[in-house]
Amino acid sequence: MGDLRIRAVDGDGMLEQWRYVHNVVVPPAAMSLADARGRVGRYRLVNAYHGDELVGCSTVRPPAGDGAVATVIARVLPGFRRRGFGAVIYDDGLAHARGLGARTVETCVLAVNEDGLRFAGRRGFVEVDRYVFDGEADEWVDLRLTAPDGQ
């Protein structure tokens, strides 16, 4: 993975790339560029590149509440899965969350994303909730990290 580059989103071009990966991986939560602009101000958004090719992205929501709960979400485009990219993207996000003082780490996965659920399980996440938003049909899974280092 020496040639995987992780870069913080900077500018509309990179934000559009982040949005593209997000929308491919979680189409029920597809967002507009305006929606993504709102997130870049609140969360750490990064893109991951293998050479010059976009392979994934991540979101880190900073710690909040009494439990200092952070959310780390790693996304990898389907054509690049099972090659170790997700692990590098996730490890980067986890390190960032821990650096912000996170004591608890959570993630959220679209229930039909079996690759994502398996990945989270291998990293020590356990399911804490399943839900469907009002008026929608897609099921989401919230997971919490139980392994102290997330490895």
C-alpha cells in the first residue's frame, strides 16, 4: 500500500471526488455538492488515491458527548475492495479520531453492504442498532468498536 495516498479534501474538485465515492457506496444517502460542502466544515473528509486513481474516501466525525464518541466511516469503490485499501483508509481515520480524544468509536454501514459489515466485524465493531429512516426502505447498521485499538 506504499502508493496509497490519503489527502484531506481541499476545494470543490476534491469534494466532488469525495461525494462521488460516497454516493456510489451509499446510494440511498446520496448527497448534493451543497450537502457535501456542509459536511466539510464539520467533519474531516479525505480521499484515497492509488497512484492517481481515486479508490475511496472517509469521514471522521469528531468526538462528542460524555463518552467522547467519534464516528469513523471508510468507503472503498467496489472495483478496489479486498486489496487492503479499506484497512489503510480506516486506520488513518481511527488515528485521527483518537488524536482528537475519541474514547469510543462508532461507524455506520448500509445493511446490504456485506463487505462493509464483514470489514467492520474484523476490526472489532459490534452491532448496536439497526434502523430504517421514516418513509424509506433501506436498513442501516450502527456499530461500536469493542477492541481497544481497533485493529
